[in-house]
Amino acid sequence: MIDFGHVDAVDAEAIGSPGERTFRLRARVGDSYAALWMEKEQLAGVGRSFSQILAERSSQRSQPGEPVEEFGPFPQQGGQVDFRISRMGLDFDDDEQLIVLLADDEGAAERGDSPAFRMALDRNQALNVMELIETAVAAGRPLCPLCQQALEHEGQEHFCPQANGHTQELEIPEAEQEQLR
């Protein structure tokens, strides 16, 4: 397992144009960097989970957040840890007041070497990441107001199960005189 401990900086970002973006959580401790890749919904879930953990377990829940250390530039060659998450878990260290994130890549999960990666972040870092996640997720394609799924690219039709097949106006063919008799 690679254990970053309490990280110096953490953030979240989306890379690419809407509809073709990839998402990642980035962490830095000293000169070591980590990039944990995931789907948009997973990243949004991380933000919601951070919020829930802090609301339930943090002793500082009513206090405003404080500024955190800027992440800074990420190395072009990637970090020492760079993988797509296949499984993730969160916990809270009550003594240190830290959120602990455990993550597995596909290989670690198959070999039973889990967790492959561990990092901890404090309340202020978590609050900052929650804002970054919200911004990254909201900057994508707009959501359908009925089904909450991302709308397709311009020029493509969106199939919405909530519309019950009534998303297109169909032209009704006129009946021929012979068929009316």
C-alpha cells in the first residue's frame, strides 16, 4: 500500500471538453503526487460523502472553513500514483479529525492487495475539495430536467425515459379515402 498520510494539498479537476471529460482527485505530499481517476458520478459521490462525514463526525461542523494550501502545478509525467479507481472507501479519524480515503486500482482489487492507496485530509481541505468537485461536475453538459441524465451533444437527440416516448413531435400520416370506407 502507498500511504500518503495527511496530504499537504488536494484538489479535484475535470480534463477535456464537456461530454468527453475525465475526472480526477489529485493529492500532493512533499514532492510526491497522486492522480486518482474516476467517473463524473463517482467524483460527485466523493463530494457528497465528504459532506456527510463532516456533518456527522466532525467536532468543528459549525465553524467556517479556513484557507488551504494551493495545489500548485502537477508534474507533466504524472504522479508517483496514477490509476483509475475501481473501489474506494472513506473513514473518519475522530482523534485527528481527518477524513481517510482508501482506494484500489483494478490490479490491487484482483490480487487482493487492497487498499492500494491511502491518504488523509483535514476538514478545511475537504471543504475546499467539495467546492472544486461541485465546479468540475457543474461545468459539463446540462442535465435533463426530467431524468437528470446528461443531455447529448448538439445535434443528437436525448432519449428520456421520463418523457414516456413523447420527446419528438411525430407527423401523423393522412388516411387515404379507400381506407376510410
